[in-house]
Amino acid sequence: MENSKKYIELTELYRDLLNAQIFDEKLLDYSVAEKHKTMLQQLSVIGNSSISVFDHYKKEHIYYSDNFCRFLGYESGFIDKREKDFIDSKIHPDDFIALTENGISLLKLFYRFSSEEKTNYKLVNEFRILNSEDKYLRVIEQHQILELDISGNLWLSLGIIDISPDQKSEEGLNSQLLNFKTGKTINFGKNAGIRKEFQKPELTLRETEILKLVKEGLLSKEISDKLSISLHTVNTHRQKILDKLGANNSIEAISYASGLGLL
């Protein structure tokens, strides 16, 4: 019962975060997605990996390779005939909750990144999933951003699943976030959470109040008069807001804070 409540709360929070991005459908060129599908289908045949593409605008998978369900013991096309959450329903309940928690943390983290940074990372998960014989398999899943939209929103994400060579372990979720450019690996597996420096920043009540006023278009002097505090104090708060959010200017700060649910 407790797990069911947590599952509902987490999935609702995850969906809310997905909805935080604002897309302009007219600027999404789906011919790009079709080109990727052709290439990925060839890759799935060569490497025998199960490949999918998730569309952050449509909030659904728009591609599964032909062999995606075979590694679970189902015939080709089996998943397409089922509900869109079929694969999720087969993941071990504990692992699914941990995966969703990590997904929430990662979305918040990626919303803080620049466009370039968003394409520099690969997420690697190892977890348990039921096959057609109701036996748990350990699989290795890799995720990375395939395409951003013109505004820098996360648009298409690539997922690649392979059978783990270690089928004896009964351990739950293990996760790592790898930076291609620096080679830096961040461990945030079972019960670990993302390290402190990657967690959602916390703004004070005054900082939140000031950022909301900045969002409304008020200048520092106008904020100073409205809150009856000195101009120096306002500017000090504004600089702390930029530092905490890792933003270069107020526009970025407002965007990051909105994506993180701070406003």
C-alpha cells in the first residue's frame, strides 16, 4: 500500500517535470526523428541491442526497435499491442521507484544545464525486469539526449537496453551518470541519491520573493522600494540567486528556477 502511494506521487511529480518544458510544435522537425529511426534500426540489428526513443514533447516513446520485446521472450510487435506502460509494469517494483526518483533528480539537474552540457552526459542503469516466464532478468540500460529543440529543451532521448552479463546478483538498481567530455562519473545508485552538489538548490524565502519580482519585470530599485530594503541588499540577493542556480543572468535564473519548481 505504501509503495503504491509512493509510486503514484513519484509518477505525478515526474509528469509535472516533463510538462515544465514549453515547446513550439511548429519548430519540431520530425523528419529528423525518422532519420534517427532508420539508423537506430540498423544499429539494433548489428549490436542486437534493444533500442527506444522517448519524445519529451509527446511524453511517450515514438520508437521501439523490432527486437525490443524479444529479449524478454515476446514476439516482435508484442509491445506495440499493449498499453504504453507495459515495459514499466515489468520492472521490479523497488527498482522502478528508484528509477523514477533518479529520473526526477536528473530532470531537475538537466534543466539547469546549458544546451551543450545536456548532450555531454550518458545515464547507465542496471536493474531487474520480468521476462515472459515471470523470471527477473538483470539488464543494462543507457540513456542519452538524442536531440534538443531550437530553444534547448530536452526533445528526443535515446534508450539502449542489453542483458547484463551478471545474472546472479539480486541487487537492486545501480546507476551512474557519465560525462563524455570530462570522463567524470557520478554514482547515485540504490539509496544513494544524487550527490549534494547536483541536488536541487534551495533558495531562501527572501531570494524566492526577489526572483518572483524580477520575473514580473521589476528593476532592483523598484524591488528595493517595494520590499523596503536597501538597493545593495537586493543586488546581494540577486547575485546569491545566480550563484545558487549556476545561472549567468536573471533570464537563465528564472528559467532554471521555473524548471526546478522553485517559483
